[in-house]
Amino acid sequence: ADPGEPDPRLAGPLEIVRQQHREAGFRQSCGFVSCALAFRPAVVASRAVPASASAANRRDRPDAMTYPPHPAVTCDTILCEGRPVTIERFAPRGKDAPATATVILLHDAEGPGPDRPVRAEAAALAEAGFAVLLPHYLERTGEARVGFSGISRHFGAWRDALEIVRAQVPGPAALVGRSLGGALALAL
């Protein structure tokens, strides 16, 4: 493939994530996109802002969303500087794995817990035919979630862990990140 041309297998991840944001009641506040090239991954970063409430209020509500598990999820563990990091793999529906484009989906500072929107985004991307990797990169520093003070302290360690994840993907991959995940996607 011509390195100046986008890889056609990677078209669409940002639109799928934006659709998930709309369905969850979020409005898109900003976004950065670059095309996937044959020799390097795409970077797709976005930050969502709740339309009706802050993220903290949304989490505390009794009707906070929980997302059903995707039926074809497997988990792997890699070691990064001696610490285990979980990678959830969402299998694409109805696609041959070697011919499937990969999306590395990076969660926000709240982590990839069962009540987080990143789970619905991963399932939607898999439903659209992408192989999705959801690395739990906060595990690299022993965190389940992180505040502002921890971001600057651990950002480099998370970036290094994600470099290891990215190196395991044969061929091009799109990086899609939410908030902190978007910042990490841009740093890779």
C-alpha cells in the first residue's frame, strides 16, 4: 500500500464512537483525527462531555448506565516492567481475524469498569467488524482510576505500556481514546 494513503480497513472508528456518545446522551466537545497510514497507526482522540450532568453526578445516580458484556471477549495479560496489564479483546462479528482491522480503544481516567461507556464503544466497534483491544493501562501503575495529580506522575509509564500493546498488533491499527485515553493516543 502507498504509505501516503489511508488504510481503508480503518475508516469509521471515530464515527462509531461518536454514535455511541450520542446514544448515551453525550455531546461531542472536540475531536482530533488523523488518517491511518500503512506504516503507522491512526490516531483518533475525542473527549465527551455529559449533556445533562457532570461525569461525577452521572456516576452517582441510581439509574447510571451499565453495559452488558460483549459475548466474544477474551482477556490476555502482558507484563510491562514486571507488572501485569490486562488486555480485553473484543472479537469482530462475522469477520475473518487476519483480514480485520484493529482498533486499540483507550479508556478515560475512570478506567474500563463495567459501568463505563468505553464498554459500549468497544462492543459497537466489534459489531461494525473491527477487532478491538481494550488495554487496562492504569494497571501498569497499580491504579483502578486516577485523578489529576496521578496523570502527570504516571503518564510516561502508561504510554510505555501502550507501546507494548501496539507492538503486538500485526499491521496498522487505529488508536481511539476518550479523555485521558485520547491524550495518550496523541502521545503515541
